[in-house]
Amino acid sequence: MSQTNINIRMDDTFDVPNAETLAAIDDVNKKNLSKSFHSIAELMEDLNAL
């Protein structure tokens, strides 16, 4: 049985976010939806508040 090698060129196209991802990033930046936590307990408290 012969073996076939397939070479796929990996370029920078994987580093470019698509429109949906860019919209989500923009949404977070405009509405300040991101938040940092100092502990897992603080994160869990915030999650449970929903």
C-alpha cells in the first residue's frame, strides 16, 4: 500500500478573527463586560449572583 503525503500550508490566516469574533470583542469593549477577579471564591460569588 502506498502512502500519500498531504502538505497543508499554515499561514497567518488563522490569526485573523472573523466578523463574529470581532463583533464579540467590540461588544465587550464597549459595554465593559470584562471583569477581573482576585480569587476563585470571588469569581464563583459573581457567577452565582446571576
